Amino acid sequence: MACNRNRLHGGNYAAASLREPYEPLRGSALHIRDVLKANGLSLCQTLNMKILLVEDDPTLGEAVMLAVRQAGFAADWSRDGVQAEAALKAYAYDAMLLDLGLPRREGLEVLRNARKRGATLPVMILTARDTVEDRVRGLDAGADDYLLKPFALDELLARLRALLRRAHGVADTQIRMGRFGFDSVKRQASVDETPLVLSAREVEVLEILLNHAGRVTAKEAIADRLTGWDEGVGDNAVEVYIHRLRRKLEGSGVVIRTLRGLGYLLEAER
Ligand code: CA
């Protein structure tokens, strides 16, 4: 696969312009490469992926553009619905990050039109609208994922990688850490190729930790993520899932560490 590094340098976004909660990502380029590797993606693979961001808020738009470019993706930024449609017609993007409240044309209309034209790219809606009805409308219009504002850039990137892995077939879907393996399409964890029996919630928690492999994930972030689609999940429930996961992962080669007051860290056993 050709690896076009020039795409990395397509813009000049000053980290100083970022504000909470869209803080700059931690970590060096080397660290990002490790994170990608842990997620079954190489830096080269992300360099060949181009993302369309559709967002009219300049502060958020700048922060997201900086984050996706730091993570190695190429990206274009449309600031209204009409511009977004023109961009989608002009270029075969690998994924779209789509705000709903947009000048000139609503995000959902942009999405419906794209699907009508047969566009299959994965789409993640970024919105502050959070009623169940809104989510159903978004999914009915053809969205693949839904992220509520304000969000952490780390989570946006983790979900974007997951979307791309699902869209990009088998080669990018196998995560391997020693004896431990995870197939992100089948959502199946295994040890020495023997499948682990995990509940749906345990798989979700494991996926969240894998997407942050090598970095700390706050307990609240896990609880928020699990509450995304249904009733509330408390911090206590997260502790229970982690406890069960730990027992099932014993001897697998990966461990879930607790960092007091910070959260959880999934890493290879030393
Ligand atoms: Ca907006």
C-alpha cells in the first residue's frame, strides 16, 4: 500500500487555540504509532484514509481537525451542509464526522442525500441533541455512530478507528497482545485462539479499554460510553464489569490495572 505522508501537513492548526474540553492530545508521534498498532492499524494505513468533518463551530472544528491530523488521518473541513454535499460528491472519503445543526442544509438531510446517492462511507454524528428520538432519526438516516457534545477527543478518535476497522474488513480487525486476541468485527476475545465467553457489556468495556490500550481510561468515561444507548450505568456497575473481565482475562497475557483516582489501563502483562 502506498503511504502518502504529505497529507499529514495539510493544515496549520495552533494547539494554543484549543479550549476545554477539546484539549490537545497527549503523547508523541511514537506513542500514536503504538496506539494505532494496538488497535490493529498502522500509521501508513491511517495516512491513506481521508475524513470529512462537517462542523460550523470554528473552535470545535479546529480542535477536531487538529486531533484527526495528529492521529495520522488526512481531513477536509466543510462548514455548512451545502459545502459538505459538494465535498462528498467530489471525493470518496473514508468516513464523515457530521454535526446536525448546520447553516444552509441540515446534517440529517446531507446524510440522507448521501445515502440516496449510494454513499457507503461510515458516518458519525456529532451533536448536542440527545433525545432518544434524535438518535433514532440519526440512525434511520444512515448514521453508524453517535457522539454527544461535549466529547473528549480521545473518545472521538477511538470511535473513529472502530468505525474504520468495521468498514475496512478483516486485515485491520485483529488485535493481538501476546496470547490475547480480539477480533473487532466478530467482537470476540480469545486466548491462544480459544474464544473467551464474555457478556455483551463485558465486550463493550473491553473494547473501550482496547481502544485506549496503553492509556488510562476514566471510570466515568466508561460509564458514559455504556450509557450512550440506553438506561444509566453507574460507576459501581463499571467496577463490577472490570472485576469480571479481570477474572476472565487471568493468564491471558493482558491485565487491567487500576490507577487510583485516574481510571483503568489495559496493557500487556509483564
Ligand atoms: Ca452546529
